[in-house]
Amino acid sequence: MSAPIRDESAERDDLPLLRGERLRLRGFRSDDLGDFYALHADPAVMRYWSFPAWTQRSQAEDYLARAIAARSHDSMLCWAIALRDSDRLIGAATLFDIHREQGRAEIGYALRSAHWGRGYAQEALQLVMEHAYDRLGLRRLEADIDPRNQASCRLVERLGFRREGVLLERWQVAGECQDSAIYGLLAREWQARGD
């Protein structure tokens, strides 16, 4: 049996609450477990992910506990994407492989399929990007996307990311080799879009 997930304050210094028009990006809580498991157990959501859809609730317990324990401005920040009106988890956004000395990090995101097509992923990523560039002072963000995931590729391109290359057969998930399209966006390019 996994250790219980501790309730964590969304206002901790290392994970500020990020507020958008329709969303709140906050820390994970123990009552998120069911929604967090449903997110990662959905084969449509996990189709292009670096690991297969979960089949056991204990996978969610373990992953969530590790994500909370690893939270640090110097390595990884994980937010629950929640609707502002209900505060219910509909996805997750992560800033990870943070290299402060190099001024770069990777972004990751997942949204429950029932909420696709409403602009929630874009709103959440904009909040994470603002935090990364403005609060953390990062110079560069990267995204690793399966090139077959056209919706995700279009999303980061709308946000200003450029495809910088493709790494062939980078991941092996459930016996299938998957390529990675590597996207990058510099802080100065992000800031120029706002002018």
C-alpha cells in the first residue's frame, strides 16, 4: 500500500497559486486523487505520453506523492489545473528539469479529454510560462511532443514555440517506439509577443 498523500498548501513559497480567467493552478491535494487517476488512466489522454495509461489507482498515489515531494524551484514544479468556479482538478501542468544556472526548463501538461477544445490548456500554459519567465527568470522553455499529436503541436506553436528538431524513436511506450518533436521558446521571443 502506498503512503497517503499529504494535503499541501497551494500558497507555499515554492508553488504559488497561479490565477487565470477560468482556471486556478494550485498545489495537488489528497482529494484530487480520483481525478488525477482518471486523467492518467484515460487512453486518449495518454496516447502520446511517455508512459502508458494507468491501470491501478496505486500508480496515481505513488506518482502524486513523488511529485509533491520533489517540488522545488530548482528542479520541478507541478500544478493541478482546476476550474476557478469548482476548484476541481481537470488536468496537470509541470515545469520540470529546471536548470536555474542554465536558465532553462521543460514544460508538460495534460488535460482530461472531456475538457479538450475549450482553450484550457493554452490558458494553463500561459500561466506557467509567465511564472517561468517573469518570476523564475528563465531564459528558455522546451516542450517534448510526439509529432503525431497535432493538437499539442499546434498549441505550443500558437504560444510562440518553434519546432527545433525531431529525435527518432526517443521513447518506447507499451512496445511502441515514439519520436519526439522538440520545441523551444526564448524569454525574449515571449516578451516580444506581448509588446
